[in-house]
Amino acid sequence: MKATEVGKKSTTKNADDVRGKTIFFFGIVGMLLFGWIIFPLFIYEQVDQPIQFSHRTHSGDNVALKCADCHSFDKDGRFVGIPAVSKCAGCHSHTIGASGEEKRLVEDYVIKNREIPWVVYSSQPENVYFSHATHVKLGKVDCISCHFGHQYTDRLRPAMFSRISGYSLDVFGSTLFDVPSTPSTGMRMDDCAGCHSKHGFKETCIDCHK
Amino acid sequence: MSHTISRRDWLKLVGGSAIGFVFTPIPWKILDESAKWTQSSSFPYGRHREAHLQSDGRISFRYTTCTLCPMACGVRVRCAADGGRGSLEAVGMTGTPGHPIGGGSLCAMGLAGHFLRYHPDRVGNPVKRTIDKRRFAPVPYDEAISNVVLAISASGNGSVAILDSHPDRTISYVYRDFLGKLKNGIYVIPPSCDSMPTTVTDRSLNTGGLEFGYDLINSRTIVSFGTPILDGWGTQGQFGSISEARRHRGQDKLRLIQIEPIHSRTAQLADEWIPVRPGTEYAFALAMAHVMVHEKLCDIDRLRRDSKDFDGLAGNSFVRLIERFSPKCVAEMTGIPADRIAAAAKETVTRRPSVVVFGGNPASGPFRPEEQAAFMGLNILLGSIGTRGGLVARRELPGPFPASHGSDNPGHLAVKTQLADVPDGSIGVLIIDGADSGSIVPWQAIQRKLSADRHLVVSLTSYLAGNSVNADYILPSPAYLEMSGDVPTPPSAPFASYSLASRVFPGPATAVSPLDFVKRTSAALSVRLGYRYQSYDMESLLRKRAEKIFSRGIGRVFNAETGENEKLTALSLSQFWNMLSGGGCWIDEVPAKLPTTRFAFLDSESRTPVNITSPKRADSGEIALMPVGTRGIGTAAQSNPIMSKLNRESDLRMPAGTVSLNPVTGEAAGLKDGVKARVLTTAGSMTVKVRFDRSAMPGTILAAVGDLTGGSERTNGETQDSILQICKIENDSTWRITNAAIEPA
């Protein structure tokens, strides 16, 4: 075999090695990109709220509503949660601004006396019970302790539901792995226990599992 | 270099992707989400997502009555529609708010009662014990019935008995009618720590079969002999009311004096705990009576007038009996100073109305009849019989059958017989109803009643647990919430009440109700049942009973839907039925009038002093073995996940197979905390785990009774070792205390 042929083969082999490693590396990177960017788009179903709502507008200086003005407790102490349309109609019996969303609120819901089918971000499994009243009234926990920044939002973000389990991303934490970055990113049992432990509260099973 | 993609390139790409795949969330997330999906109520239909939309109708509530024990608590079942199957699934249980008996609360057993349908010990098909007696094997239902019928026909001199732990239900009347038609049928009630047997009240109070309950809420002083009043005894509503009455009411604040050797939860929570030595509770009671009589703290004239044997008899009298039980003498027996005995007696008298409660512990059973007579004597001295805040007689709750219907006369019903009154070795065929009294009955107490040479035991139950593991045949009945039934007055309640336990979910096709069992058995035996229920279903019988209650026109009815009470007279029959079947409750508000009678402190027949056995003495060298447990955990029959979590994993209750010893007692026996030991009695021995507890009285072994770990593997008939197996069963079917020894295993 001539030396030039040996050299050519050696060069080709080196090139093939580089090409092979590149393809191998491309496989790794491609899968990582797919797994971390595209897969989440696939596994979670995004559900938009029926209409948009600006917490910033309502809690800002002009309107200056407090959380409890809309998200109130009834006379039995039960947390009402999302206000009924009748509450909105107190101010929005007719349009008072230029927002298209407000127009939809008035025309589609207030005038027709229909409730808004809000999408709930954090419905717990059926065997779990979370009491706002216990935390807010008994535990004196401020709303913003858990819902920090909510009052500054202009839009309602879409809810994300797993296409497999059906549970909300808000329940099981905002990270894809099952280890949330901070204890308060979800409403898992570990999150509850972590916060309780942090504040020196002991809980029993039946506090949450009714 | 070639520009075509070779097979090797593809392999490298796939290899790289495979490595990258492991570092993406894909496999882990899919695994995690799939696991969550399998735990959701929508599995395997995948419709759970819809629950996150605020759609109406997915969650609904059903109201019914708990039948896990006789306490008749109202239950609100939270149900979720199971979209794929179009049926309901229970997802939560709470007490019915405002319920007159349950008070809106449920115990740990009831809170997770809906899980019991899926209990691993649930019996799916009829099974019979194999010839080697070690296993159960499936058997066709018809074959099982045929063999039961054959056994009844061939029972000869042996009797046919039905053991009913929850008497006075409509099915109980059916049992009694069936047994009444057999020449050798007997209807048997096991001992329970909740009920006060009419044999006791009839003997002491001579009240002709009236049933009594405790009016605890209106008392000012409760003297409890070993009864776990604040730990699962009675109804949940009663517990709440007692707690309220102990905190508030000013001068009339309720005071609880707990007298027992065990530092139980009730003892811990009581206003005063008097730790008498094991087996000396009766002596303490008689010493209290001694103080009351000698210091003339009670109405002596009334007692002479109203009782047959208070004093003055030439022979024995109550006064002569209590002469032997002076506080000084009893102080030595009980280990309680004489002045403390006197102080308890004086306080009980001065803070009237007072009532003496003597139910006993669910695991160790009721007191002996002689001891109960001593406690009842205290109630008579205190004037607590038939008075507000004392022992109150209930008005009778009508049964489902007509009062007089030719051959259907209820006189043909088999009479209620206490297990203790059944002759030993007399039962040829025993049918055990699956209802639970909340108190455990050791198998030996039942076994001694069975014919030694030939007997057959049939269990109509949903679970292979408790005494059903000793049956020859297990015929599965629908589980809790799967069968309609009724819940009569709770045993310790002061007033009569009636609730329906409506079916919430359908039971499995293989489950056969006890009513159908009786119908088929009686048809095969050609027994003509008295009433026409051969053609009735359970709901029709329940309606008959509701009609009879309605016809009395007394009491009020609680509406579970609205939480309000209405006078029965303000309702139509259909409204009454709808309220009952909707989880409501009828409750009487007036006690029964007591007949003019004379009380008896002593045994009315032999006229001899109460025959009380010698007390156990801690310093006598014998160790007293005492079973302990609570309702539910004591029955070893129906443990649910919450109880398992609370009692075993969280160690809130001493687990079965464990004994608690005072370190002094343990070290004297050569034991250390946490070691294995062997407990020996005349009935056998058992290996247990030792736990040192300074609150345990020296000279006692507190042995936990409860369910054991395990589940479906027990369907092979593995023996459940229980400390009760080595307890001595007395002739009167009690087993409170057994002389024992303990040594290192």
C-alpha cells in the first residue's frame, strides 16, 4: 500500500470520527432541546381563561380594591373564592372603560346574567382539602404570602393541565422534575408540610385529607 | 468523506438521543404523571381534566347513617361522578352537620369508611374452610346454603344460633322470627361495653325489660368505672357535648371522675383519675356506698321504702354487705387512701345529678355481673334511676312486624339471649352476623358455646377479619354503604332514636344480603316465616317499621338536607320516609315512665351477698394481664387507612402485639424496653414486644388489642395472633383480667 493511500484513509477515518461524534453530539443536544422545550408544550394542555382580567387595574391607586373586596368569606367563614358575576356587576353593570374584555364581560355575562366559567388553576385531588379560611383567618397569613405579585398582573395566564394525569401544573409545581426549586412552587403535600414545618406547625393526615 | 447518511450514522444519532433522553424530563415526567393518573378518580377513563372546569354536577352529596358501629352517626358522603361508568364514587366522608346523635362529627373509623369497600380483606365470593382447616376455598353460594341447611336439619340436640352484635335492627327481627320458627333456634347477643344488658337492669331495678341509657349531658358528676367516655365510647355528638359541658355551664360544670387502673386517655383528660388496683373497682364502689350510707349522705328512708334489701333483713342486706367495705379496709385492697375514697363519695353526692357509668373497655369487655350490681347499687343510692342526668329508661322502639297478626305475632320471635347465658357446648350451627358492636368478643368466648363433637359456623360478613376467620363458611354480604338497613337507638343513648342507612353504592353481584340468606335458608328448610317478608325486600320492611314509628306521632325528625328539626306530627308519612331515607333521624325526646317497683341491691333469687371474686393484688406476685383498645381498633374487623395511619404509623395507639409495662415490673422480670417477651397464662403463651411506660401500674401488663398488619394474604386463613387468645374467659363470658407471668422470649 502506498503512503498516500494510507494518508488518505487516515484522513477519511479522522473525518468520519469527527462526523460520527458530531452526529452523536447532535443526537444528545437534539433530544435535550426536544425534552426541555418541545415536550413541555406537548404534555401540558394550555387552557385560556374565558375573558381577561387585570388585577393591576383593580388593585391600583385608581380603584384600590383589596383582595377581600372580591375574594371574600361568607357569613359562615367559608372562602368564596372567585367572585360571582353579580359582584362584577356592582361596578360593571354597563361598560365604564374602553377595554374589549370589559365589553365582553358586560355583554356576554353581566347582561345575560351568566356566570363566567373561570378555569381553576389549582384544583386539588378529591381526597385533599385546603382551607383558605384556616390559613387567612386563623393563621393570619397575608394573601400575598402565597399569591405574591398577583396584584400586579395585567392578564390572567393560561392554566396548564397535564394531558396524562389531568392535574394542574400549579398543583404539582412549576418545574418539570418532581423536585420543585422552592417549597412553595406547588401545592403538593411536601409544599404544605414544608411551610408548616417552617412556621412551627404540626399537622395530622386528616387536616388535609378528609 | 461521504455525504450520505449511513446506518452507522443513524445508530450514533439514536445512541446520542438515547443518552440525551435520560437527561430530559420525558421519561420521568411520563412516569410521574401516569402514576398520578392511576390515582385519580377518572382512571382509566381520563376525564379528570373536566373537573378543573367549574362545571356543575360533578360533586354531589349523599346523606346516610353510619353502620360501622351502633352509634348511628349521620354521614355526609361526598361523591364524584365517575364519568366513564356513569356512576358515583365516594371521595370523602364527614359528619352530617347538626345531626342530633352524631353532632356533625365522625370518628377515625367513619371518616374513611368509604375506603372499606376496597379493603384488602374484603371477601369477594363465598368461601369454605378446607379440610385441613388452614385455608379457605371458593364455594358456589347454592352449595354453601345447601350445606348450612343440612347442618341445621342435622343439628339434633344442638341449637341453631344467630350471633347479632347490633340487635334491634330490622334484620335482627327477621333473624328472631326465623329462629323462633325453629324448634332449637336461639338469638344471641354478645357482650358490649356500650350496652347495659337488660339482665342487669331487670335484676337490680326490676323494670320489666326496659332499656336504659345514660343522660350524661345533664349530669353534674360522672363517675366512670373503666369506661372510655372521652375516647371513643358513645356517640361523637355526645363527646362534643360532654366537652362543652366540662368547659362551660359555670357552677353546673360537668365533672368527670375516672376510676380505673389504666392511665387511659379518658383518665388523662378526666378531672380526677383514681388509679385503683386491677379488679378492685367494685370494692371502691362499695366503699363509696359505705361512706354515703354511714354518713347519711343519701335518703335512707327512700332507700328503705323503694328497695327490697337495703337493710333490716334478718339475713343479708346491702347495708350488711357494705359493712365489709369500709374505706379503711378498701384502701388496702385498692391502693387508694381512705380519705380519698370518702372525698369521692361526698363529691358524687353533693354534686348531683350524678351518674355512675360502668361500660368497660372495648377490648377487655364489660364488668362481671356481680361488679355491675355494685355499680348499679351506687346509682340507686344516688337516686339516679329514672332522673334527669342519671340512668334514663328509653321508650320502646317499634319493630317492623305488626303487634298482633295471627301467627305473625311477635311473641313468636326468639328472645334475646346474652352470650353468657347460652349453655356451653350447646350450639350446633352458629350464624354470625357481620355487624359490628364496636367491642371485641374473643373467639374462645364463642367457641366454648359450640358443640364439641359437631358444629358449623357461618359468617355473613364483608371481610375476612375478626371472628369470621374462624368460620367454616363465609358468605359475603354487601359492605358499608352498599346495603340498605336501619340503625336503632345507640346502646348508651338516653332516648330512643331511629335512622336509615340508605344504600349509596351498588354492591358486587356476588354479595348476598343477610335477608336473602334467611329467605333462602328458610325456604330450603320449608320453614314458614311468620310475617310476609318472604315476598318483601329490605326497603319494604324498613318502610313498615317507619310507618309504625310514624303512627305513634311522637318525637321530632332531623332533616339532613336542611339541618332543621321538625315535629313528627307536622309531617306526612311520605315526608317522614323521605327525611329518614335522606339521612335524617327520628328521635324521641321523652324518657319512659318507670313502673312502680322496688329496687334490689343484691341477687334477688339467692338472697346471698353479691358473689364477688377476690381482687387481684399487685403485691401478691401475680401480674394482671389487661387487654386494652378502642372502638374500631378493638374489633380487629374494619381498620381503614386513616386508622392505620394514625394508630400504627403515627404510633398514636399502642400497636397490636405490644404490651406496656411499668419499668419496675419489667426489670423484675428481667426485661428491657423494646425487647421481645413471652406472656404466659393458663390459656397459653404469646410472644409480644415490650414497651416500658411509667404510667402503667406496677404489677399489670397492658396488652394492646387491634388489627394486625397484612391484608389479602390473610385470605389463606393465617392465624391472627391476639393477646385475647391467652386471656382467661370466665364462666360469665367476661375476660377483663387474667393472671399472667412474663419472661424474656
